[in-house]
Amino acid sequence: MALNFDIRRSEYVTNPVLRYIGYGVIALLLSVVHVVFLRFMQVSSVTPDLLLIFTVFIAIYEGQFTGMIAGFLCGLLFDAISTDVLGTNALAKTMAGFAAGYFYRENQGMQVVGSFNFLLIIALSGFIHNMIYSFFFIKPMQVSFWIFFLQYGLAATLYTTVTALFLMLFVNRRRD
């Protein structure tokens, strides 16, 4: 029985079409979870961005170009199911995937995701994402720059990074 599981697993790893279909299904599930359930985890209108974590994971595991495509599609998907302006999440997540893709090392994706470097990459990508995304919603006279920077730049990035800690610990435990 274990042999069949290993064969399917290796086919999943070696066949990019199956992998990308799996990524699409995971992105759909994360979008639904984000819209339906994460409002209960909201702290001062800030929620962790699960699709951003997923985009960074793909960029680290697959590379910069695939990370950018994943970011664009995840952002477009989230824009379509949420009430946001169409394209803002797509642009922000594309840039986050681009930034995270710089940390891609061939055949070392799981080692990076299972280390504290993953959290640093999430923090950097999250900060880039949040600044680009929030730029479209801030009106300069409504709120001061520092309140905007602290709430949407740092607090949202920190919340997403802390949430990514669970993925890092899960991958680290599976590796051992």
C-alpha cells in the first residue's frame, strides 16, 4: 500500500500539470477560508493573508516566474470573490511573488520553507504586498502616513508572518 502512495506522490512531484492543478485547488480553498472564516480573526481590520503565504510558498518552491504567475492568479481570484477593486490584489501579489522568487534555490524549497528564513521572506514579501495594496485605498487627507504605515504596513505584515509560522513548523516537523 505504501508503494502506491509513493508512486502517486512522485508522479505529483514530477508532473507539473498535476502540481499546478493542485495549486489551483488549494488557492480556491484558501480564498474561501479567507473570505468566510478569517473575519473572525480580524484585529483592528487586519487579517492574515493566506493567499500571500501560498504565493510565497510557490515562489520559493517553483521559482520567480511561477511565483509571479501564482501571485497574479491568486490575487485575481481573491479580487473576484471579495469586494475589492479588481486588480489591486493581483498587482500586489504579483510583486510579492516576484520578491519572494529571489530566494528560490533549486531542489531546496522545503528546506527554506522549514527554516526561519521563510518567515523573513514572508515578512519582506508581505510588507511589499501591503504597501502596494494599501496605496490604492489610502486617501492622503483621511489618515496620517504613520497610522497607515503602522496598521497596513507593519501590523498586517506581522500578522501574516505569525500565521506563516504554523506552515514553517508543519513543514519542519514533516522533514524530520
